[in-house]
Amino acid sequence: MIADLVERAFEPAAAAVADGRIPGATLGIVSADGRRAVKLMGHAALVPEPELLTEGHWFDLASVSKVIATTTMILTLADQGRIDLDRPLTDAIPDLRQYDVLNAAERRLTFRDCLAHRSFLPAVEPIYTYGDDPARLRAFVLQREWKQGPSVYSDINYILLGIAIERITGASLSVWPLAPGLSYGPPPGPAVATEACSWRGRVLKGEVHDENCAALGGDAGHAGLFGTVAGVLDFARGLLDGSGASPAMLAAIREPANGDRTCGWERRFAGWPGGDACSSQTIGHTGFTGTGLWIDFERGLAWTLLTNRVHPTRHRDSGIFALRPEIGDAVVNAWDAVKA
């Protein structure tokens, strides 16, 4: 059943590859009882040399790192009683805005504020342009007086959470134990190429695409994780069947904390990247490089679409924003048709 489902659901991705909109795509589907199937097509790289995509290739997961790695790490630390999600970040980072301890708004931000993107912090900042010393750039993030505005989806939230994890554990994020098929780069296997980076002067392959993450050492809280389709599906199944998260962690990632956002994830809303056919009990997240993961708890179904849509450049229309919901609807509709 799953094998037939993935064949049918992959058709929009196959068309995108055939049309040259994206170099390659991998679609993986898994059910709560462990059935899974994978379909792929296209190239892991087009330049400097063509390389066919395989199931064993590692993708730069980009912001999907936020939910698979950083959110999981923070919620695990909360489970262990090492942090309180509703306490300020200064419990872990006492030197945050240390030159304005009485008035700095950053010192009042809580772990949950950052997890749910309900802070005033900006979406992004070109941190990599301020230097190339990871320790100095972390200090810059901690001491900068950030411009205040309405709450938006913010990489800065997760950079701060990553620093908090480092302070609590005394080690970089890459030391945190990860399941097979998940790794901070460079990955232990063939990697999918991303962009011909103008800053670094080369095609990126096996090194993190996100400039700020690279400048911060390659394993920041907002990006840096690589994964195979099997590794991403294993993670998703652990959430579906409860083997990969405690009841408290599952509640945190499923319950609203800021509009359509939970701790880390998005919940289904009209027009979201996961499509409209999934249930209201669906969460998901996307990554800039062309990745994404969605989990429908009501159906006991999860799917991941992994592409290299930024290869060889981000500066073209890959159609990814239309492809993602089309794939989501195709997965769910095929699942429902088979189950009927």
C-alpha cells in the first residue's frame, strides 16, 4: 500500500525534476506502524559534475534543523528538569545583554518565547558579515541590542537557543547524540550539492549552506543538520508512535503556543506548505534549501520532501512553494483513497 502511495504522490515532484525546476527530489512516507516507502528522481549535483541522486545521499536540512535537533534538545533538557521553558534565557545565558541588565528586553525572553517565535527579534541578520570568529560572533549575538518589532519567524530565536544548549551541556550541538541518518556536517556519506556560494566562492557540497551557521562554526541552533531520507523518516516515526518523545514533549510540539505555531513547529493553517488535505492535527516545518517534514498525527502518517532547489543558485523560480502543498495533498489523498 505504501509503495503504491509514494508512486502516486511523487508525480508532482517528478514533473518538477523533468521540467528542470529542481535538480532532484526525494519523497519519503512513513506510517505509525513503521511501513515506509521512498521515491526519488534526478541529480544530487549538476555542477561542477553531474551526479545522480540516491537514497543514501545526505541533504542539508537547513531550518528543519530547528525542529529535529534544537527543539528536541531544548524539550529534552526541560524533561530532565535542567531548564524551565517559561523562565528567561538568562538562566542559561546570564551574560545576555550584560551591559544593560535592568532594561534590556532580550533578558526577559523565555525559552518558550524563542521556541514559538513569539519574541520581538528580527527574522534574520547577516551575522557572517561581521567577522569569521565563531566565538566573537556568538558574543555579538548576545550583546547586540536587537531592533524590536512584531513577532516573526526568526533565526535569531534559535541561534540564542543553540547558545543556551551549549552553555547548559558544556559542549557544541554536534556532541549531542543523534540517531543514524542525522549528523552535523560534513556528513559521513555522499552529500547533495546546494548553492554556488558567492561568499565562499565554490559550490557547497557537504558543508552547511546557511551563511550565518557556517560563520558560527557549522552547528548553530537554526541550521547545520544534515540528514538522509531514512534518518528523517526514523525521526518522524518516533514522534508518530511516541518512541522518540515523552508525553510532555509531544504536547509541546502539538499544542498552539503562538497562533499557528507550537514549540518549534507550525500547525496546519489554510495555504500552508503541507497542503490543505491533512488533518488539523498536523505539524510541519520547511528548510530554505528545499527540504520539509510534515506529521499528521490523526492519520498516523508522515512525509518528507527533500530537494536541492537552491542548486546551483537560489536566484531563480524553482516552484518549491507550489510544489510542497501539491505533494502534501497528493500524499494525504492517496493515503485516504487506499484506506477507503
